[in-house]
Amino acid sequence: MNAEPFFRITRGQPDAAELAALTAVLTALVTAPRATPVFPRPAPAPWRRPERTRGPRGARSWRDA
């Protein structure tokens, strides 16, 4: 276990209510959901893979083209 404190009070003498408020803020910051994922998804490739494209839509789909 790490004996070094997580934070240090350098000035003043905080009372129990002030320490509780500081603890609540630090806990909220640690447990808040992140705006972006830790491992962002890679950007899609600029080219298409023909095996993943949809096939013809019907017998007369050539008329819609």
C-alpha cells in the first residue's frame, strides 16, 4: 500500500465539513462517466470491401439505377 497521501492541505485548518465536501468532490470526479471512451474506435477505412456490400435488391433493380 502506498503511504504517500493522495492530496495535502498546505494552508489553514479544515474542519470535518470541509474535508467531507472535498472528499465528495474528488469521489464525484473519479466516478463520473467519461465523455469519450478510453479506447476510441478507429476511423473507418476510406475504401469499401466489395464482399460486404449488399447484392441486387430485386429482379428489376436495374431500372432504378
